[in-house]
Amino acid sequence: MHAEPRVSIHPDSKVLMAAIAARLITKLVDVQDKHGEATVVLTGGTVGIGTLKAVADSAAAPAVDWSRVNFWWGDERFVAADSDDRNTRQAHQALLSHLAVDPARVHEPGSADQYATADEAAAAYAEELKAAAEAEHAADTSDDRPEQPGTLPRFDILLLGVGPDAHVASLFPEQAGIREKSRPVVGVENSPKPPSSRISLTLPAINTAQEIWMVVAGEDKAGAVGLALAGANPVQVPAAGPVGRARTLWLIDENAASRVPQQLVRKDPAGA
Ligand SMILES: O=C1O[C@H](COP(=O)(O)O)[C@@H](O)[C@H](O)[C@H]1O
């Protein structure tokens, strides 16, 4: 099932990030109840990292068994491991370093200390994803287990920020990454937003997620959000491309919402 996007609008970015954090905690608890573990794909960016801080500050955070959460990243900047530009480093500072996570379940894309090029780091990340998919397949005892493992593990929740230029992860308008159809991960060069070298999941990989949550705040994002929700071409407006298997949820603040098509906005305060 590919659901229509749902939009939930919050008064400001602070309320937004607290609300996303609450949803994330609840969702992780639900998925762990069902599957014994949960997998989340994190994003960098203002709202992405602010949400992780809000999770760390939440009194409900201990409801999740953090040692049974698998962490992946939608994109990473290809810089040195100790660079403050790293999305993974920011995520550790905001949340992961405060939790009893299982290091074996924290899957960080490689850094410029480990690989010569972003393409090499991307290929290694694709291998790590494949190994996780194979392990998941081997552990699956259900009747509907597919015959062969896929190349990606199940992503329960995938978070994506959106840039003012409508980029998601490190897929930028008109660049090769947003056009990629076969590889799950690509190296990105000449990113219009620094740092210029990056690693990114591609749209086909992103769209295997059960739930995709687009997390956006700020007036400078209103145009990108409006175009994405109006159904623009993802090559020009990458934020138009992500579609979750079960749900695509836009969690945004009022400043980012001024150009959202009205028929997509839920009127009840719960949003979706
Ligand atoms: O470079 C990136 O930018 C986007 C959005 O960031 P924001 O600060 O404008 O919210 C982010 O989603 C992505 O993960 C990141 O690498």
C-alpha cells in the first residue's frame, strides 16, 4: 500500500520537535512490541537533530528498549570522523551518547579517514545494509518469509529533513543521485550545500521504508514543501519523491506550511 501523504502542522519548531519525539518514542515501542526490535533511519539537519535532543529530554524515552533499536542514516557528509559536520556525530551528541544503545546496531556510513572516495564509502554502506538484510532473512521464521533476502533490511521509520532547495538526504535537484534507479546508496560530489562530498541513500532505497516522516520547519522551506506536496517531479524537487510503503507523514511547523495544498491538511490536532 502506498498511502497518500498526510500533513500535520504544529505551531512552531519547538512544539514540532517535541511532537515528533513523542511520536517516535511511541512508534518505536509499538514496533518493538510487534517485532522485538525496531529500525530507524535518522536524518541530519535542524529539525532532525533537534528532534533527537527532544527525545533525549523526554521523560518517556526509557519506554523504548534502546539496546534493540537499529540505527541507520539517510545521508552523511563525507568528511573526517571527528568533524562536527558529520550527521552521525551530531546524532551521538544529541541522543545516542545518552542511551544504552547496542554499538553493533549503530550503522554509520564511513568517513574520509576510512575511504578514499565517497563512492567507496557508499559501496561499503550498501554492503553493510545487504548483510543486515541477509541476517534479518535468516532470522525470519514467518510463513510469508520471501525466498531470497533483499538488499535492504526493513526500515520501520525513516526521517527526512528538507532543504530550502527541496533536497532530501543528500539527493539534490537535477543531480545524479536523485536520478539513481538501481543502487541503494551513492557517493555524491559537488553538493551545492557544503560539505561537497556526501553519501546518500537513493530514492528507491528510501521508498522501501514502512513509514517516512518528512520533518520540516521554517519559512525558507515553505516553497519546497508546497511544491513537493503539489506533486512536482522529484528530479527537480527531490522532496516530492519519498513515499512510504504504509505511510508518508509530513510533520511541519506553520512557517513551513503556508503553501501546502489545503485538501492534504488534517484538521484534528492529532494530525494523523
Ligand atoms: O545537509 C543536509 O541538509 C538537510 C536539511 O537540513 P536543514 O538544516 O536545512 O534542516 C538534512 O535533511 C540532511 O540530512 C543533511 O545532510
